[in-house]
Amino acid sequence: MTQTQDKATRMSWDRLITAKRFGMEKYHDERMHTRTDFQRDYDRLIFSAPFRRLQNKTQVFPLPGSIFVHNRLTHSLEVSCVGRSLGTNVAVALAEKYAGTPAEHKLPHLGSIVAAACLAHDLGNPPFGHSGERAIATYFSEGKGQALKGLLSDWEWNDFTHFEGNANAFRLLTHQFNGRRPGGFALTYSTLASIVKYPYASTLSTKKGKSGFFASESDDFRRVALDLGLLPDGDSGLRFHRHPLVYLVEAADDICYQIMDIEDAHKLKILTTDQTMELLLGFFEQEQLPHIKEVLKIADDTNEQIAYLRSRVIGLLIDECSQLFVEHEEELLTGQFKGCLVDNISEVPRNAYAHCSQVAWKKIYKSSDVLDIELAGNRIITELLDKLIDAVLYPEKAYSQLILNKVPQQYEVHSSSIYGKLQAAIDYISGMTDVYALDLYRKINGMSLPAV
């Protein structure tokens, strides 16, 4: 294989790691400052309003009463911690291989890039967990939104019927909303690409209906992808292989949501202590168990024992996924790696993870409280879509004007296109917290009045 051919079929860390900022390219330089651009990405996200609003968005279980379980904010912070460890482990393991190459001084930033991308990975999710995504998609594929199909292109229609929080996150981070600066959050290209799990358009989505960018952001994603040297997947120009760091962001998310959902289910007494212990101990080889059980005897508090096991499992999965990434680095750089990291770890933890998934599906995600949230969320989001879409399409109506006066000016409700108007309605709804969505639902239905 010639050098030219090799460059065309393999991604390069030297290009994949860049401090170039989206929307601020003319100010770009490659100097590394004391506080790196990737640390700036992290800080910029932490202090942002959309990130702060995650504290009032459902992760799985209803927002807490007396028992504090995870919300989107705590989940994202924990995913970021795990992601930083994964990125740091990989950077250390690859250091010798790339010593003396242009990538040598860039690899140490992997932990910061992955940590920042993990913070951002759920920013595009609407209220009420994944049921919120389904509510938006089914409004167009099954509900009143079906009547709008003839007003949109096939790609635009697919964006709505396959609404995806991951694509919405890329839009939130890059779109110039009214009154905002170009480039949205102006994050680095590397951080932006590291959140895109499905680097293709909705028209090319699989049976799962996933995609990584909407029609409105297609040129933006292509610009990022081509600059970073992401490999094209086919000849459409709208499908790429993932940035390798996406696999670490995905692994951090997989590790956290699965293990933390088990711990939350124990706190809520959906799972017994014995069931939870059995699930978590299943991740370890037989020769490790005597030591782990001895340590468990040190603390009498059940929650402390579960927390210890949870931390051991997360540590084990971090090591497994880091090692797997390094072992398959060439496949990741050539776009040939299949599946996700967690599905390819060694047999014992892989089987334990699969068992946790099965138990979670039966006992957690189908529990009464979770289903109640999904039912309520679906009704609330559907009703808000009804009212807001009617308002943006028919702004001359008196009632529409009342509704539109509630919408912050940053949302482009007066867009010149039907697609843009619909996106503005969804932008507004997807940015809401659970509590805000419920409050607005009550107000527009006359169920709540301001205090006088």
C-alpha cells in the first residue's frame, strides 16, 4: 500500500485532534496554552444554561422526592468522569507508539476531549427521557403531524419522524440562534465530532432510525468531518465513519447508565439487596470474589456495600474498554471496528453486562413509575407540539400570538421555511425541563393560573 493510499484509508490522530473552534476558524492557531482549548470546551459547557437545565430532566426514574436518583445532569457529570479516565488511559497506552510523531503532543488531550464530549452528549434530549424523543418522532409519523408531510422534503420529513437527541445536540451546539454568535457554543472540532454517534443523515439511517445531524446542519457536519479527516462511508457524502473518540464517549455512557440504573433501582427498592449484589458480583472472575467479599464485611451499611461494588465494576469496565480500544486502534482508525466497546469486552464482564441489561429491561424500564413518566411525558409533549406548531404555521391568529409571545426570541418562529418554523417549535420544546414543560402544558390548557 502506498503512502497516499494509506492516508486515504486511515484516519490520523494529528488531524483528529485539533483546537480549531467551530465558527471562530479565523482566530485559530495551534499554540497550546496553559488552559487548553479542550479544557475551555469543558468549562464552557459546565457554565451553560442548557447544561444547567439538565438537573431538571428525567434520566430514567421520576425526578426525586425524598430519594435522590439520577437526573440528566448527575448522569452527564458521571459519564464525563468515566470518559476522562478512558481517554487518559488510552493516551498513556498509545504514547510510546506515537513518540516522535506529530501526534505525540496531541494525545495527552484525549482525556479532556472525551470528558467535554461526555458533558454534551445528552444536551439535545427533550424532557421526560427517551420517551420525549419518541413523542416528537411519533407526533409526525403517527399523530397530527402526518398532515405536514407534503410540505417538506424527504430529508426534512425524516428529520422529524426519526427525531434523534444526538442530532439535536449537534444542532444546539453549532446553530446560530437569534441574537447568538456564529458557531453556537464555538466548541473545538474534535469535541463536536466526538459526540456524533451516528455520523450520517436521517435519510441514510438504519432500522433504529438513528442519525447524527439534521438537514439544516449537514454542511456544518461535513465541514467538521472533512477537516478532521473522518473517512467517508460510501459515496453519498452524507455518511462518515465515526471519530474514534466517539467509542469512548459511548462506552462511558454505556457503563454509567447501566450500572447507575441498577444502583438507583436498589435505592428505590425495585431490586432487592440480594438481587443487586448478585448482578454486580457477576462481573468478576471467581478468584477475585473472596477478596471483594472480605472488603464488603468492613462496612455494615447496605448502601455503602452497593456503592463499593458499583465502583469496582465501573473501574473494571473502564480498564476493559481502554484496553480494547488500544488493541483495536487500527480498526478504529480505518473505520472497520464493528459494534460498541462494551459488547466486545472479555467474556465474564460481557455476560454480566448483558444480564444487567435483561434485568433492567424487565424490572426497571417497565416499572410502574417509569411507565407513568413516559405516559405523562408523551401527552405533555404531544399537546405542546400541537399548540406550538399551529402557532408558528398560522401566526396571524389571536391565540397563536399569545402562544408565540411565550417563546424566547432566540427561537426562529418566523423562519421563511416550513421546516425552519417546525424546527423552532421543537428547539423550544426540547430545551425545556420536565417541570417547565408540565407548567406550560397546564397554563395553555387553563389548568394553572398565576397567583394574584
